[in-house]
Amino acid sequence: MQESQVAVFIDFENVAITAEEVYGKCDLKVIMNAAEQWGRCTIRRAYCDWTSFPQYQQDLIEHSIELTQLFRYSARHRKNAADIQMVVDALEVAFTHPEIDTFVLVTGDSDFSAVARKLRTYGKTVVGIGLRQSTSEVLVKACDNFTLYDVLVTPETRTATHRLERARLLLLGAMRTLLPQVGGESVNASQLKLMMVKMDSTFSETDLGYRQFRDFLESQSDLIQVFVEDKTLMAALKPTATIEPVQDQLLEYRVVLSATGLRLMDPPARTSILRDLFTLLSEHPDLYTLDQAVGQLKAKYDADNVLRSREEVQEVAKLVKYANVFAIAPQSWQLDKLNLQPDLQISDFVDYSESAYLVALMQQNIEINPGLLALLIFGTMDQQARVVRLLELALKSRALDSQANRKARAALGDWGGYLKEIPEMLPITQDLDAAVLDEPPSLARAAELSDIGMRIRTTDFEKARLCFLRAARMMCELMETTEPGASLVDLEWYLTSYCAATAGAYFFRFEYDRAQTYYLAFFALARETEPVWEKVQRLVEPLTSFYFTIAANLYHELLEHPPGRTHPARIAVALYTHTNPAVREKWLAQAHALKKTNPAVLRIVLQRFDYLERTAEVPGARATRQALEEILAED
């Protein structure tokens, strides 16, 4: 097979300045080695004012790189000159050298995203190489493949070793999950990668320095045997492949954290984002919600050509939701402006936020091993003292936060005490007490029952609610025995699902008073500041619509807008302006009850009224908004 032909274009100043700041020098050897993985590099060009970087000229010549001189007229002109000349040359090569099918752009500048897209329309493969601190996400997405210089130049750092160790554990976990499903001794490599990404969406073989997934698999020859069967790449687990007890527990930690919605990220990147978030919130108190702060950071990273995806920033921002760092605890992350505790130092902010991992593990009765957690969270076991510090902060946060204190008791088996402190949950605790299991409880069976309930909940409320109730009962019993992995988050997920299905069952049986009881129980658990919100968020608006519609159904009034497919704000207007005064009064009573149970839900509904008033110009929207605002303002 003929080797692919590759053209390499290096925006040298863009790469060299950042490489020198971070690593002391720009290593051309690793750049060219990465480019040569894609084929024979027949064209190699670098663009710069070489009078500013004379120390690299000999190195460039030794790598057979053609130097293109860009003379200095002004700083801005020089930058434009590099951009334009590289673009012109890349497009010229695309037309005059049709045999070249791969273009390697060594830069991080978002200005090159346009040429990357254009080259792809010509059927070319576009590969990017750049530094994390000077690379735009726009450029990354415009390329077929993007490799971080940081990964290439530091293959033996703690961070890289940490990533590889995580990937190996993930590989074994995915194999052991898939093999029972396929009923054989080998699995399709494509299915294997899909399972790995499903288990950890941050997995990428290219981030580990491998060009293809096959290369990654073949490098793990002590664990996996790779072979081709019927033109399909297959992978088999070697009989000698074992996971050390230490690795077993690391995998358990990862699974537990993933179940609570927390993802382990590259430690330096996580710390950097936390420090940037602290700076933003401390310089602008009471200005940004958490969602707005994420958007501001992402915009700053894009403007500075720092490679940070929105998902990365959002994942790190989740950590502060567990942290005791705000002067006033928010009721809603998307609505409340944030103000940090007075005199809070940046190091304490980072530590409190990273202690979220410990909080999540403690809530699921997982044994805390400082050495292993240091390896998992920071990539090295010599950070045990740091983990002990985080553990102290996690315990302190729980002691100061009454809600966290109740959750801590629940995690230790006192689930009944925790739920019974929530008035709306009394009927649900009675249902739990009355539920009888006909099989031994297990985490796997509880999850299976929940999955069954989710599949049938839109077609059979009654069967679905019983599945959710049995799953919740199992979780309660497992929590009572402090079973490792028994999670209050999972219990709340099963209970919110049970409340939603039970409310639906009563609603469609016209038993509206009983339906309202279960709707309010759902809202009592579905709080935006709690981890379960990640799972129930998509249910909140439709359930609010059905809950409001009870006001009309009680009096046999038919609304023009069906619940479930209509925003609750629009339903609210129809009820408040209804010609039957009893409907209006009933809805006002419901709004008061919802405000008492979970005021953040009403506040979220209020956000829709700007659209109803100004864009849709719905009659009565303004008056309905004022009524809701008065309800929320009441003590």
C-alpha cells in the first residue's frame, strides 16, 4: 500500500512563544515525529520572522523544514502576514499537489479554522498540533484530528501516567462489561471503544499519544490480544490479565464518582479552571450566576486561545456545588448571583471544591484510602497529605451545612429520618415502609428495576411506579446495612421517578388530590442545588405543567393548551385569566404550595414570561407574572 503524502505548515511564532513559556523551549523533534505518524512529510514549511528566533534555525534546517521569512513592520502586520501566507501556501499545495492527502497545521490560532474547513471540503485530512494554553477550541473542531503538544512533549509526567493508568482500568472495565453481553471470549473493537466512551466520555486515544484506537489496544499487550476476524478488528482479554486490588478499588472510586455526576479531570487543568473561577467571582461579587460564570470563563479562554471546552469548565464548576464557599447558599445555580465567603483565599476555594470528590464517596459509604485517592485525584500517591486535608474540609462542610448533615445521617442508614424531615415526603415514606420485597436487594437489581420503569413509564404508569418503588426499597435496605455503593443520590432518583409515575397514574385516573400530593413530593426532592437535579431536570417543566393543570381539571374545565407539551408559564396564564374564578383561586393555592415546597421551580417558570409578554404578546401574561412575583415575595 502506498504511503500517505503529508504537508506540514508550522505557525512557528504562535507555537514557540507558548512552548518557551511553559516548557522552556519548543521541541521540533516531537512535532515532526507526530506529523510523520500520518505518512511521508514531503512538504515542510515554517513561518516566522526568524530574526526573533535565531536559536531555532539550525534545528529547523536539520529537520528539512523550509523557512519562510516574514519581515517585521508592526506586531499586527506580522501576525496577519503569517496567517495569510500559510493559508495561501496550504491552498496552493492542495491544488498543485493532489497526491498530498493530509495537511498538518501546527498552530492554535482560531484564524486557521477556515482553511482547515476548506481543505476538508477538498477531501483532505486535516491534522492540528498545538499547545493547550494557546489553542482555540474552534480550530480543534475544524480539524479531523488534533494532538496537544503538551501530551507529546511530556509523555512521562505524572499527568500523562495518570491518564494512561485510568485508560487501562477503563479498558479492563469495558471488556468485563461487554464479554458477558456478547457471550463469547472476544469483542468487536468498535463496540469496545463505544463502551469505554460510554463509561468515561473524556477517553480519547489521541490524548494518550496514539494515532488510532487500534494502536492503543496493541500497546496494551499485557492485557489484550488484538486480531482480525472476518475483516473485523477484535479484542480478547488475556487469561493472565489481572487487576491488582489497588486498581480494583480505583475503578470502584471512578464508578461511584461517575454515578454522582462528577468526572475526574486532568489535575492541572482542573486546578487552573478553579483558580480562574475564583478570580472571576472574587473580582465581580453578586454579578454572575454559576451558569453565567461558566460562560464568561469559556469566552475568556476562547479570546485568549486557551484550549478549554465548555464541557470541561462545566464539569469543574460542578465541584463548587458541593463546596462551602459562598456567603449565602444559592437556591438556584442558574438564577442566583454568587458571592464568595469573605476573606476566602484562592487555595481554600480550590481545596473546598476538590473536596467534593470526598463528599461524594462518603455519601456512598465508600472506604477512604488517602493513598489511592491521591493517585486517582492528583495522579501521584505522594499527595496523601493533600487528600487528608480535603477529607477534613469535607467533614467540616457537612458539619456546617444542616442539609449535608441530614444527608450524612441518611448515608449511614438513617434514610427514614432524613426523608421524614421533609413534610411532603411523609406519604412516600409510608409507601416505602409498606413495600415488601420478594427477592434479596442488590445494587445491580435496583438499577435494573429502575431501567425497566424508565422504559415503560410513558405506557404503563402503574407498573412503572411499582418498579421504582421496589428499586427505592432495595436502596433503603442497602443503605441500612451501609452497603458500599449504596447511594442517597440513587435513592432520590428512584423516589423522584416513583413520585412522577405515581402522580401520573393518579392524574389519569382523575384522582387529582392524590396526584397533587405526589407532584409536590417530586418537587420537594428535585432541587436544583442537589446532585439529583442532573437526572431529573428534564422532567421538571412537564411535571409543573401537569401539576398546574389540576386547577382546571378539578372543575372539569378543558384548557386550550395540553400539559406536557406546553410550557408551565403558558399554562399559568391560562389558569390565572380563566373565566371560572374557582380555577384561578385553585391555581393560586397551588402556586403557594409549590413556593413553600420548592420556590426555585416557580422562579424558573418566571423566566419564560419575558418571552410571553414581549415576543408572543400573550394577553394576561403581565398580570400572571405579577401574581407569581407577589407569591415569591411573601414570607
